[in-house]
Amino acid sequence: MSSAKRLAAVVSQVQPPPTHEAGACGSCNTPRHGRSRRRFLPHSCSAQPLVVPASAYNWQGVHTDLEAGVYAGSYGWDNAAYWGISELKAGIDLKEWYKTRTEAEFHLPEFKDLIDDPETRRDWGNIVTFDPLGMYAHPPTIAACKAHLDIEELHDIEKDGEIVTDTGIVTSKCAVYYAWNLPSLAARLDLSEDELRGALYKYSHDDRLLDPNVKTYIPAVGGCTVYTFGDARKLRDPRTETVVRVHDECIGSDVFGSDICSCRPYLIFALRQAVECAQRGGVGVVVYFRKEGRSLGEVIKFRVYNARINQTGGDRADTYFHHTESIAGIRDARFQTMMPDVLNWMGIRRIDWLCSMSNEKYEAITGAGIKVMQRVDLPEDYIKASMRVELDAKIASGYHSDTLDRDQVASELMQLAAVRHQCLRIYELAKEDKLGFFEVDESKMSAAVDATESSLRERYPSLKVPLHSRLRHFDHNDLTKLMSSWKCDQTEKARRLVDLVMISVLLDAGAGQNWRYISADGSALSASEGLARASLDLFLDGTFSSDSAIKARVNSLALKQVTEESLARGFQVSRANPLVGLAGRTRLLRSLGEALEKSPQYFGEELCRPGNLVDLLLSRAEGNKVGLEHLWQVCSDGLYSIWPLQPNGILRGDVWAHSKLQVSGKPGSDLVPFHKLTQWLIYSIVDALNVTVGLEVTGLDLLTGLPEYRNGGLFVDTGVLVLKDPSWQSQEVNVGTELVVEWRALTVILLDKLKEDLKKRLHLAAQDLPMGAVLEGGSWHAGRQLAKSMRVDGSAPIRIRLDGTVF
């Protein structure tokens, strides 16, 4: 059964937690029906940051009372009983011993510097579960050290000598033990302080819990350990990319590899993401919480396992939660709103990649004032069949999932019409002010039209604007001479021009502000013009042809042999002249070589080359016209495999999620396809076909405006698009974040509106000003000029981490 059909079947069977009992504040802590009149869990979850009033008993009070020994519970936590026996055997007082610090002790600089920073401490008012100064306390409740991890599943990560070395993966790990602030914790859990004290007393019989003057409690539970990859001090820089996983202990899976659940696979996947983020210059954070079996413990967990496995029909998703509730009385003993304290302690305010499918954890983190930019599901290839019961049950009860059938992706997300449809849904949310990052002020639309009209009239005074195409970035005279020099028929010229266009477009993602290309005549070129010139020179030098007799051609064999070093030489890359996304561009070209061979129906049998699509289109033409659907099929289907997989291992290419679009029971409803580079390629191929063989591609109205940072920047810089929080303009974000998804989706719809306004102003018919002419005339150049006038470096108004495969 397909994953989508399987999930639909499970959704109809799994009983989700009642809405009044679900959420981050208590998750699925559902008591048996009628068992208790008073539920010890909150009624609702606030979306606002959990800030403790300054006048309340706060973290400073907890620290002071711990130092003075005024607390309930025992220093020692879940090891306290062993310490008691040990000190008796050794004849020493361990409580006093642990208050003493030795000269040999060492505070790990990166953690010390991080928590000493006043900016980090700005979020400590949220902390109610431990002493944030525990690293310096007497006795200490926090300690950190360096370590090397040797994990078999991660041995394939490339060594860089800093994050991954010959001795293992370098990490800084920090142990945090709890000291609960009873008044503030009660408020967070929606309990009265007396109720919380009474509940804790029932399970501890510690009389100090009944003394209202004792406000701190050391619970007899395990704490958590923070594993960081990369320098944690970088968290203070808002431009730092951050990967986070908050992982609850599961010894059976995490340590021994039990395959009834997906805990170890998700932990390994998250560790990989954290390490690779650190290798990119970011910081990875994995927090390991001691909450075995959802804090129900292994005895209950194993009893539940037995019931699940031995029931009639075997283990299945529709009874997954039933057995836990029947045996434990509750689904879950964790309270996830306690979890984000450690993230607040580190001063984390933005998570670029949250490796979690749990809505309870997501809601708790965002409720603590931390912005989650993008969530990453566990990829399908990490999931064994035996783990499906757990995952299907959780997804059916509300867990986040991007799971889609491949045929569903191909049939829906790869439809060109899906781009406008999903972008329009984002626009409708913007009109209702329901987006997280942007507002739309259409009263400023005239400014965007003015800027575009000015650019168009300056560049094309006759108002006869050619199609937006990669060919515009080549010198017209040079290109004309080149085509005249080819001693072949027009069809072969068309093939060669398509060869060049495809390579040049795929290499046209943002170059970065510091890269320049020096052409043979000594001109210094940058951005798209520099990339165009460099790609043309590489093409003419035979870099992409395995036949030295015909250098001006592209074939699969040569593409598969392209290396990062050869591309770096061609683009004149050096430390002083860095090109953003060089590795991504290299992978894209090598993947193109493989894709050409996988689709001989489009690109030829013996000599697999992009230009062979010309023959296919000519064969399907009626007279001198061919429908866009044929070219779209070639580029979307034939090139689908070249786009890198996203971290979730499911989505490929320029398709991204936005949580506001999620429709329950409709997999993929929250996904927004853009296909920017594919559409840019099609615009350019259309132009190449027209100038060589006179073939006209019809139906171009289906193509959208290109959602990239020049067109998008036009609307931000003219005030049409307004960031709700202007501070995002000083930060750097990933392309898949909801901020960028909103920006790009709104750009697509606003470009449509811009085209209509421009047609009216210029008194032009639709056929005289298609979208391709608006872009060329046009919006792209207007966006660039505005950027240069508003920022010294001419950069986009929003900084995006580029990898050479999207923008």
C-alpha cells in the first residue's frame, strides 16, 4: 500500500487526543476516562513566550537558595540513593564535598563565554527547571567538556580536520541537572502551587515540599545533555545557521538498536544534520533528555510492547495509543513546555532546521519565543517496516509529516499550474494578515510599477521587449559571430545553442557579492553577466564535450567527469575570489550527465545531450508551433533527478513547505512548488528555438514570474512587501524557511498584478507584454537598480544562504 493510502487508512482508525487535552503543555497526557476529576495538565497552550514576571521568584532566587541549601529533594537526583550509601562506606560527607571546587577544574570557554554574554541572559527569565548559573554554583548543577564521537552510521561524513577529524566528530557536551522553581513551574503547567507541591509530595514524601518558604525542588530524575557541533558562541550571531533536535531517551533503540521504534534513526539523522551544519560554518545542537519511555519508564514500556505485539492481528497503528493508555493510564508523562528552558539558556532565538515531527515539541519551542524556520522529517530510507506502526500512529494523531508518494509528487507538484495555485493560497493568507513574516501593502504597488516602467522605457524605448532569456546575458554580437562560425545546419545550431543555454542556466544561481570574472578583453564581470561569460568560455573550451573535435557541444560523458577543481579554474575561483555554491553547481552538472542518460526519449540514445530535445520538439510541432506542455515535460520529467534531495529525503528540487497551508487528511497540501530554475531554463530555450529554427512555443502564459531575489527585492524595496519584524533583514536564512517561501510566493502573485498594471499604463495588448517581457524589461533590472540605490553592496533586502541550486 502506498504511504499516502496507508496514512489515510490509519487516520480513520487512530483516536487522536481530545483537543482540550492536546498540545505542548501536556501533549497526550490523557487520563483514563472518569478516573480523575482534576487533570494535572494545562487546559490550553499559549502562543506567547513564557516569560516569568520580574517580581516573581526567578532564576536568581533558585541560584541563591541552592547555594544556601534551601531546597527540597536531594542533591544527587536519580543517583542520590547511591551517593548516600557510598558516603557511608567512604566515611565522608558528599554534600559538603561537592560544594568544593578544585584548582584543576576547567570551564569550557565556548560555553562559559556564551552564558556570560548579557545578550544570552536576556532569555533566562523564561527558565523555571534549572539554575542557569549551575556551572559556577556550589555545588554545581551544570558541567561541560569536549569529546570525540565515534558513531558507525556517521563514518561516511567527509573529514574536514575541524569538525570531523581522524579521531572522530568533535563535540562539546554539557550536562544539565534540574532544580525546579516551584511557583513558576506550577504557573507554566496551569496548576496552583499547592496542587503541584501536593502531587510531588505524593511521589516523594519530602516534607519540605509542604513548606511554602522552600521554593526550589531537586527532583529525583535525570537531567539532559546538550551536544553542540561547531562553536556554540556563534549562536550570538543572528547570521549563524542552526540545526536543533530535542531527543527524549530511548535506550532500547538509541543504544541497542531495537527496531520497534524510530528513535535511534532520528537521533542519527539529526546528528548528521547537526555535524554537516557545523561544517558549513553553523552550529548543530542535539539535546538528549532522560525521559525513558515518555517518562513512563521501561517496565511500563515493555508491558505495552508485549500487548501490542501479541494482540490478535499483531502490532498495528490503530491500537498503538490504546495499549499505552490501558496499561499506563496516560499516553505520556512528559510535559514538553519544560523542555525549551535549555534552549533559552543558550540564547537560541531562531532554529533554521528543527529535526522533529512532534507537534508538541514544536509548539513548546515556539511558545518559548523561539522561531522555527523549517522542520525536517525523518527520511523514508531511515525507516524500517517494523517502525511504521509507531510513525503511522503518531502522524495520524497529529505529528508533522512531509510524506508523499513519488507519483503524487510527479502528478501534482510538478504540474506548472500548481505553482500559481499554491502561491495564491499564500497571497490570500497575506490579505487576511495570517502569515508569520510578511504583510502586503498594495497601496505601494504604484511604486513598483513606476520602477519597472522606468527600467523598461530606458532599456527598450520602442516598448518592443524581447523575452527574458539567458541569451540576453551574452554579448549579442559575440553570440551572432559564434553561431555564424558553426558550419552546420540550423537544427544543429539549435542543438548547440540549447546545449549552451542549459549549462549556463543551471550555473546561474547567485554568485555572491565578492565574486568577479575577468574576461579575455580584461572586463571585470559579476553576478549573472559574469556567470554567463564564464559558462560560455567553458563551453567553447570544450569542458562539457568529450569530443575534442567538436568542443562547442555538451554531452553526458563529459558532464559526469566535471570536478569541483575544474569548475573552480573555469570560474577563476580563489580565496580572494570566492564563488558561492561551487560544490552545489558541480553536483548539479554531474547529475545532469546522469539524467541525460536516464532519459534517452528526450536527450538521445548514443550521444546524450541537452540539444537533442530540439528534435523531439520539432517532431511534435504543428507547422512552426509547439505546445509548452511538450517542453515542460522534457524539463520537469527529464531533469527531475538533477535537483538535490532536501534533508527529509522526500522532496526534491524547488518545492518547500509552509505550515499555514496544511489541510488535515490532504498530504502535500502544505507544499509550494516554484521551479524557478526550470522555468528560467524554459524561457531561455524558447528564445533559442525561435532565433535558430523559428519554432514558436505556445501557451507561455502558464509560466510564472521568476521568484528570485531581484524580482522579490523589487516588492520589498518599494514597500509592497513588509516584514513584520524588520530585524530579519539583518539575519541570514535558508531558502526553505517559511519566511523565504512567503516572500517568493507573494512575488509570483504580485508579478502577475504588476504585469496587468503595466499593460494598462503602457496601453499594450496582452500579446505585446507577456510575463517574459515584464521580467526582461522590467522587474528584474528594476529590482537590481533599487538594491544598488538602497544598499552599498547592491545585495538583496533579505539575506539567503545560497547553495548554487535554487536562486
